[in-house]
Amino acid sequence: MKDYVHATFASTGSWIGNIYDLTLVTYIYAELEKSYHIGLGVVSLLFALGLIGRFFGGLYLGALTDRAGARRVMALSTAGYAIFAGIMAFSPDVFILFSARFVQGIFMGGEWTSGTVLGYEFSPADIRSTIFGIIQSGYGIGYALTGVAYILFLPTIGATWRLFLITGTIPLIIAPYTLMKLPGDKRVIKKAKNKIHLMDYKIPLIKSMIMMSGYFSAYFAILSFYPTVAPSFGLPGSIVGVVMIASSITVAIGFLIFGRLSNNFRKKHLIMAGSLIALAFSWVAMPYFGFLRPFALPGMIIFTFGVGSMPIIPLLLMDRIDPAVRGLISGISYNFGALFGGLISVLLGVIGGIVGYTGLILIIDLTTLVCLLSVFAVSITIKKKKESTSYLSGLSGDNIK
């Protein structure tokens, strides 16, 4: 097989495992409370610690990707987050559990950065957007697989929750595959006449961070609380798990479709369209008004499809920045957005404990309104690539301005 096929397979598989390991712990909060004698407020910080670690991983391992090459960093990062999934499973106390989770998050942040750059740089230019969509679809697939695993372990989860966590080590097999099947770093980075400064890219970086934060905040605001509040607007608990799996698959399909469309349409317009679709149906997915409640299920599916336009943002960014800082800048943008979205989710949880489910639904709807409008507003300001100016002489990449 051609190198780009191996790169796509490895990057997609590693990203599936990344999201699988990120969300796996959210299914066993009750078991962790009992085993470590801690409250829900403490155990719920595990999810946030993963996101915090991802941000630092995007910073350090993103920069390492630019120096050492995406292939080696992705293999290291994939092995790292898988190994620490096993350490979490056997953690004898809370300190080791939480420390392992934070370190796992660092490797997760490094994996997205290096894996995305790996797929991007090995892909032929004419199908790069499609390949990018395939890789990013791993997000929805990984999320869906956690639901499948939970259903399989559910009858004995109280006794087998450690085995449930050990399934997070499966992606470890991707690391040797990556090293054996792919050649060294494919990039040929021309030495710039002037030293590259991160602040030279502050405009595209800030804009991409705002858009990623808007998408992640809207997505986490709804998905994080959907299983808890869905029964309050008439959705049977037995259906909630199926809806979560279906919506995760829909996100993956959205990634694929929007990625394919970006070969023929302006990425700016696709981001605008996706954000408006997600915005219009977020209020249906989380129906505060009674007349919308019969449409909650299709509203959830269409909302998640609109969110599928999110990966176009890092693709747009990588198209327009110097290859020498591609890993670092894309890693900061994506992982900051995920961290911001996670913190918004935590804040909403605190507010929900005060106002109750009905009030929480309204606040979630208002949050998604503000966040998705920010995505739309920023996307309007993106110029055509040929209208942008290069920050460094001799570079072919341009900036989002």
C-alpha cells in the first residue's frame, strides 16, 4: 500500500483510541466513587484533567513534532496514552489515578497534533481534504465505541470496571505499526531568511482558537449533559445510550462529508454553513420549549452533523501557515478549544446544581447560541488564500486574516 494509506490508517486509528480513552472514565464515575471513597465532584475532575493535559501536550509535543517529525511523535504519544490507561486501571490510590490521567492527557494532546500533521503531510494534495475528514471522523467513532464497550461490560461493571479501563490500552498496537509502515518525516522545511516567531501568527491563531472554542463549548455543553437531562423532556432512559452512539456516528459522518466538500467549496463557507446548522438545531436537541420536545431526537442528529464542520478549521489553518510551526500552532488551537469547552462544561455543571434541569436546559441553549454565533462571526472575516499575505518572505503558505 502507498505511504499515505498507511498514514491515514495509523492516524485515524490512533485518534479513535485517543477519544475512546478520553471519554471512557465518564462511564464509571459511580464505581470510582466507591473504590476510592471520593465524591462525584472530585471524580468528575478526571475528565477535566485529561483536557488540561491535552493542552500542554499540544504545546510541548506539538513543538516536538515540528523538530523531530510527526511519525515518531505520534508513535510515542499513542503508546503513552495507552500505557497510562493501564496505569489508571491499576491505580492503588487517588493520587496515582489523577496523576496518570493528567499525563495521559499530555500524550493525547501530542497524538492529535502529530497524527493530524502526519496524515496531512503524507496525503496527496488533491485528496488531502478528504483524508483529513477521514482522520478526524475518528472522534465520533471513538466516542461511539465507548458506548458499545459500556453496553458489553454493563452487567458486571461493578466488579469489572478495571478491566473496562484496560481496554484503553488496545491502541498500543498502533505505535509499532506506525514506525514499521511509514518512512521518516516527509516534510522538506526550507530555512527561512528570518527567524520564525510564534507571535507572527497571532491573528490566524487567535481566530482559529475562537472558532474551535465555540464548537467544542457547544458540543460539550449538549453532549455532556444529554444523558442526564434527556429523560426530563420525555426521552426514555433506555434510548439515551442508543442516541449517544448514533449522534457520535453522525459527527463522524459529518467530518467525512464536510472534508469531502472542502475539495470543491470554500472552507470558509462550509464553516459558516455548519455553524448555522448546529445553531438552528441545538435548541431542538436540548428543547427548553415544550413544542420542540417531540423533535428532540432528530434535532440531536442534525445538530451533531453541523458540528461535523469543525475539523475544517485546523485544515484551513495548516493550509496557511509555515510547515516549520504547523504542529505547534495547530496543536495549540485545537487543544485550547477542547480545554475551553471542557471548562464551560464544568461551569454548566455547577450552575445546573443550583438551577435544576429546566433552568440548565435554557442556560445550555443560550451558551450554544453565543458560542456558535462566535464561530459564524469569525468565519465571515476569513479572506481567500490568495488575498492573504505571507508573514515570511519565500514561503508559499498564507495567513487567515
